[in-house]
Amino acid sequence: MISRPPPNSASKFFGSQGTLVMIDRTATDVVVIGGGPAGSTTSTLIAQQGYRVQLFEREKFPRFHIGESLIPETYWVLKRLNMLDKMKASPFVKKFSVQFVGSSGRVSEPFYFMEHKPHECSQTWQVLRSEFDLMMLNNAREHGVEAHEGVRVLEVLFEGERAVGVRIQDADGNEREVHAKVVIDASGQSAIVANRFKLRVVDPELKKGALWTYFEGAKRETGRDEGATLVLQTVGKKGWFWYIPLHNDIVSVGIVAPFEQLFDGRDHETIYNEELDRCPGAKKRVSVGKRVAGFYATKDYSYRSRQAAGDGWVLVGDAFGFLDPLYSSGVLLALKSGELAADAVVAGLAKGDTSAAQLGSWSADFCQGMDRMRRLVCEYYNGFSFGRFVKRYPQFKGHLTDLLIGDLFEDKVDEVIGPMDSMKEPAGGYVYGSMPE
């Protein structure tokens, strides 16, 4: 066991650049690394129970982030966070449905969430993440979280196998250690703890990337269809575009396709425009507007960590895993993992148990929910047609809508698997299930 000075003591330390800095050791109940939706969710729910929580975010908010489309099941976590009134008062575009456009341009029947579940939870939002994430972080502060921006977590501190805190550096280069009973890694794709222990497993079937940009004045529907997310397949079915209407007359438009298709050494604009030419539905919609941003790209789309927790530490949000954005599940998975982890941490702190088993007790059910959504993603890439399926099995449209809503944690939705398999071609193809270890 490493011997450390008691909390709230001070000592000198040679920093990463060889400069002598003062280390101020302080203590708290919980440290959260990262101020995105997962971090703000976890920290808020723990602070609501009276525990001292310190959150460290390396950037200054507001900051740009992708992942703008919410799905209805986020409602229940937002309700626990006391965020619903803030969302209702926001300028965010209301979202009532999702619609699929085939490679031929044929448009599916909209999946209206309210028709399946007549509750206010079936209306959700298209959010500008810079604004949404700042709202979430400020909400955490309102619930007692000590949130620090512009502070880097240099490392997670361990005593043996147990996490005991973090070493941080502020904008002026000052370093200090913060000791805690639990460290929650919500550092996004930086994945501080997962990288330390080499826990990340890249999905072998979903090797996709994305290119995207923003248009002003592009085509928008009216009424309850104004905020619909569109998923438009490209000719040849080698990729798909998202089309997400945001407020201020902005639309987020991005292509998702295999790595080798999007990243072949040419510039992003050339590749994006070529893909747009392969998607007449998207091209027609943006042609009446003008591009108002550069091009963004990412490759890290589908992965998962081998474990969600260890003694004294737990992973949430993208630090644990991320799934292809086809059905806009990213923010839901961030919020849901944050909620489940927070409940496990609170229960553990109450009984003095911060073991890996306690802190990760939620992960099996969560991974099963991720697997259900992953299956639907894989089926789409394997040629699944929503229109043909609903025509053949109208009684299961509700189950499909459940999955699109994000109701991933109920066994009842598994009833749709058999009918899905029955629609495969005789050659079969791969039957998708849980992500390999």
C-alpha cells in the first residue's frame, strides 16, 4: 500500500515539465472526470443525495460537440435531473418522429412516437450540444456539484488496484491531488481509465466513420414533422445521411460510411460532396440552403470497454462505450449509464462498499440494452427494410418503435428478433447478437 499524506495537506511535486509545483491534497466523496451529459448526469444524481462531488472538465463551456438528436427515453433521466422545465423553455426544436428514406428515394411511413406511447415523454428535442451541455453542467452546479472548467485530469491515482483520486492541473499550470472514495470516468473518447487498462474493444462489424457539416435555410418540414430526424440511404446502400433540423434555421447533415470510403487521403469537402451526389434526397434538401460551417470528421464510432468498473472507479458515457449513431442513441446511453452508475455509487457509499462488483452492478443490464440497439443497427446495414418489415408484421411495429424511442431495457422487445430473422435472404448473412469480447 502506498503511503500518502493525509487529506488537505500540502507538499511539493515536480510537474510534467520538470518545474516545481505545490500539490494541495484535498478530499471529496466523488470525483467526476468530464462535464458532458454523462458526467453532469452522474454528478447531479449523486449530489442530490447529499454527497460532495467535484467535477473536472478540461474545456471551457460552451464547446462544440456532435450528437444533437435526442430520443424519447431521455425524458425519464431528464426528469430526475430536474431538467424538463429548462428543456421546455429552451429554443430547441421539438422532435416527434423519425423517418427513413431508401436509396431509391422512397420514404417510409414516419414513426410517430406519440402514436405508440401517448405521453409527453414521446416528444423530445433536437439540441445544439454546446447549449445543451452547458445547461446540463449548470444544472449540476445548481444541485451542489463543484464543477471546475479548464482543468485537466493528468492521471487517476491508485493505491494498489483501488482508485483513490486524481491529479489535476489548472489553466495556470498549478497541480494538485484530489482524493475521493469513488472516481467516475466520464472523459468521453479520451477514456482515461479504459486506456490505462487497455479495456477498449472496437466493434468488428461496425467500422464506420462520419463526415458532417451545417446548412442554413435548407429544406424543413412543417407542423409536427418540422423536427423529424431523417435517415437517408445512399445509392448502393454504402452509407447513410442524417438530417437533423436545429433551431436558428440550421440543419446538421452528415454521412456515415465505412472508414475506407470516407478517409482515403482526399480532402473532406471532396469526399462529402461525392457522397451527397449519391444521396439525391439529402442533396435536394440542402440545395435550397447554404453551407455555413466547415467539415468535421470522426472515426471512433463503435466500441465498448471490457468492464465498466473496478475498485473505486466506474466508467460512464463514451468513456465506457459508444454505438453507431444511426438511431441517435448516443445521448440516451450517456444519460442512462450516468443514471445507473450514480445509483450504484450512492448505494455503495451508503453501505461502505465501493468495490468493482458494487460500482459495476448495473452494467450487465445496460449492455443488454446496448446490444438490442446494436442489433437494430446491424440489421439496417445488412439490408433490413423498415417498410417491408412493418408491411409483413404490422403487429410488431410497436416493438420497432420501442427500440427507436430508446426503450431498450425491457425483455418484451426481444419478441421482434424472430420476425427479423425470418426476413433474411436464404444466404442468411450474419445473425447479429452481442458484441464480441
